Amino acid sequence: MYKSSNDIRKWIFQCKNRFHLYTKCNPILTDISPKHKKINQNQIIDILKIEKPSNLFLGCLTSEKDVFLYHSLNNQYGFYKEGPKNYEVLKKRHFFIEIPCLKSLEYAIQKKIDSLAFETSISNTYLQKTLQKTVTDIKMDFCEMHKFMNQLPHYEHLQKKLTIHCVAECPYGKTDPIYVVREILEYDRQYDFTEICLCDTNGTMEWDDFEYIIQYCIFFGISPSKLSFQFHVCSKNRPMVKKMIHYALYMGICKFDVSTYPEYIPSRTLENVSYEFFIVRSQIT
């Protein structure tokens, strides 16, 4: 579809110094460590001080304690400075809270939480095993929640991040990239998410499928600034994941999920992408 895609891929594979990619498209990293590892507030603060992620995933909304943590972190670490000295820009840091259903959403809005995370999957089987729901069930939930949010006076200020699992393959089978693109487009057009995160759940995404999904999502109108990726890595696919990250940056996709504790993921062989994949970043303070 893109005339020069093969040339771009060849250049990325051969280029040794990719510093200009990172300075032109500075990665926006969301640390998802609390999702896979139970960590306390002091450990979260350490992540914010040491790793300085652009955003942080706090986990599922279950109690008043989560509300207190959300507002406490927002008050103290809700903004960060990015860029070289004397050219710093103040940016908002989002602390995402996972919302599993309409009841949780209503509670979150009541407690003035405005950074909301949602999950689905391309695979019905994966959802049934992990959430005890089907894709149809999830879409019905999203319809109800979208209708509720659309009536809020501050609707436009809400951050709504959707993570779509199994965009390449899941533990229960491979997915068709054509169908994957159709599903991504439906979630984008029907439910108005501000970010759509594509998760390579099994860590087996192939280059052609990856390129196809990116190019056709952009071709059919999804802004690169709305797309993000969550990669899972092992010793075998690390070089390919790095090249995929470089290609995504080249295409204007700057958002990625990372983990301070990459080993804490429900798999014996896979890890979340760590900060070392983005070692060359503009200074964040």
C-alpha cells in the first residue's frame, strides 16, 4: 500500500544509529507493572522517580483505597517536564484505572477518576478463559459505558485507553490480520477510545502481519497518535521486537507499554518490554 514500505523496512533493518528516530518521535511510555505485580505505593513512587514513565497503569478499581492512591499520585506526580534543559515542556501524566463494567465506571466517575482503561481481545476463547465473557458481551458492555460517558459534561476530558489482546496470536490459535484490522476499526468508530493499544499476547507477531495492521489502520483513518503497542518478548524475538518498535516510531506511533518488572507476567517464557528497549529518550524530569 505504501510505495516505500520495503525501502523503509530495509533501512530500519540495516541502520545502526537510530538516535534520530527517538528524538523525532519521542516514545510515550506507560508503565504497566502494577497490573502484573502487586506493589505498594512506595514502589510506585520509586518507578515515577527513577524510570519517569509518561503514564502509569494502577490496576483494577476495587475499593476506596484505589481512589485514594489515584488522587494522591495525581496531586504529587500528575505533571512532568520533558525535553532538553531550557526547552522543557510540561505534560500531563495519566494514571490509568481499569474499568471492567458499567458499575465500576459509574463509581470511577463519581470519584472524579478521568483516566480509564478497558480490555478486550480478538479471540473469543481468550476472553472466556480470562474474563468469562465473549467478544459480544464485551461490546455490549462498551455500548452501555459509551452511552453513559457520552452524557457527561466533561466527556471530552476523559482519557479512555483500550487494550486489544491477541492481535497476532493467542494461546488458543492464530488470528487473521484482515479480521484484526476490521475489529480495530470497529472499536475506534463505535466507542470513541482516545488510545487503542494492540497487544502481541503470545509474542509471535510476524513482520508482514505487523506492517499490514499498522498500514491499513492508518489508511482507514486511525491516527498514529491514537495507536500504541504492548509487546511481549523472549530471547528468540527480541531483535524483531526492537525493529518493530523502530518501524512504529517511523510511522508516527510513539506510545508503548513497558514494565519495570518485566518478569512478572502470566507466562513462563515471555516478558513485558522493559525500559531498555527505549534507552535513548529525550530527557524527562
